[in-house]
Amino acid sequence: MSRPVAALLLLLCTMLWGFAFIAQKSAMDSMGPLTFAGMRYLLGGLLVLPLALWEKRRRTPPLTGVHWGFITGMSLVFFIGSWLQQAGLATTSATNGGFLTGLYVFFVPLLGFLILRTRPHPIIFFSVPLALIGIYYLNGGGLDSFSQGDGLIVTSAVFWAMHVILLGHVARATGLPIFVSAVSFLVAGTVALSLAFVMETPAWPGISAGWIEIAYAGILSTAVAFTFQAIGQQYVPSANAAIILSAESLFAAIGGALLLGERLPPVGYAGAALIFVAILAVEALPPLWARRQAHMARTTN
């Protein structure tokens, strides 16, 4: 797969995830965060499972213990990030949720260097601040009141950054992006629903009242979007992928405005423009610079 196609898959992820904030926010009216997370991820995992098993059968060498260790760690990080984000959305807006989740664009290159010792392309040091400023202005240049829910979502951004890093590494190492995604969905869904019966009171009337939200989050936001992410991140470095995925906050703001009446402030349009400039810079400038360097090398020789 070419890198531009992979980047397009990641951009489609951001659209599906951004609009999913509306479903996640609305679902909190009828069920708890663990119940919703459990239902959406089990649904998404079961939908992807047949394709995941087909992909797994095509792999000749078996997965090693190291592979399974990374898959398990990635699945637990995925669950914690999802739980914190969903719990935060119970007490904050969808727009704030998208804005604060986008902070993982800062954590990805930092954690990538600390965990995997991967040095990002120099353009990252331009694009990350630009995307963060864009996310900041997308929300109107600040938060009127920083709630407990906002704090939970900021914490979830750290785990989402770890997930971006681990997913890219595991998908490339195993060559099984769909399989590792399905495993993480099923693990997260099972753990979430198990904890829901301890910490919440799941009830069928509440679940049935939010079936549209569960269906959107389980099918499009989970089965489709996270699978696209796993495929796309095999061809795009984690730090670059985080910049592209930061557009999630833009789609969250658009969805909040269209469906929940949350209004994008005038300065938010400038923020949206900065996010897209950051995405274009991180995807267009490195190959252009590489071609220029190759041309200069040929001319000097």
C-alpha cells in the first residue's frame, strides 16, 4: 500500500471517530461508560473476527510470546484509554472531548522516543506545535471550565498515544493488523463488560435505548475505523500518524455543532485550518525533501 493511501485511511478514521463523540456522549443518557464500552467493542470485535481469523491463517510463522506480550499490552492500554475517555464524556461536551483527546499528538513523539527510541522526522517538531495550536483554537482558544471529565480525557490522551505507538509497532511486527485489532476489541469489550457488572448496573432497557449509539460506535467507529488505523499505520510512522489523526477534534466539533447544538467559535475555523496545514506538512514535505536531496546527490555526482 502506498503511503498516500495509508494516510487517506487514517483520515477516514478521524472522521468516523470525530462523529463517534456524538454517539458516545448521547449514550451516557441511558447507560454507564463501562457498559457502553463493553457493548461497542464486543460488537466491533465479533464483526471483525471472521476477517481476522482469515488473515491469521495466511500467516506461515506462528506468533511468538513476544508478539502476544505486545498484543496484550496494547489491548490493556486500549481498554484504559477507552474507559477514561468514555467516563469523561459523561461530564463534558463532545467538542471538549475531541479537543482534549487530540492532545495525544504531543505525547506520541515523546513516548515513542522514550519507549522505542524512535527519532521522528524533523518536520514533526514543526507540525506537532502547529496541530496543538490548531486544536486549541478549534475550541475557541481555551476551556471555560475545566471539569473532572476534562481531566479524565486528558489522562486518556496519554493512553491513546501509547496505543498509537504500540499498534504501529505490533501491526508491522506481526503483519496481522486486522487480527491484532480484533483481539484488542474483544479483550477491551470483555474487561469493560465484566467490570460493568461490578461497578455499574447494566440493564436491557438502557442498552436498547442506546442501540443506535452502540451500533454506530461498534460498527463504524470500532470495526471499520480502528481496523483502518491498524492497516494504515503499517505504512505511516507513529508520530506522523498522530498528526493526521488529530483532525478527529475537527470532526468532533462539526458533529457537536450539527447534532448537539454545540457551536464552533469563529476562531475555531482558523484552528481547523492550522490542523490541516500540519497534516499536509507532515505528509507532503518529507517526500519532497527526500526527492530534492536525491536530485542534489545525482547532480553533484
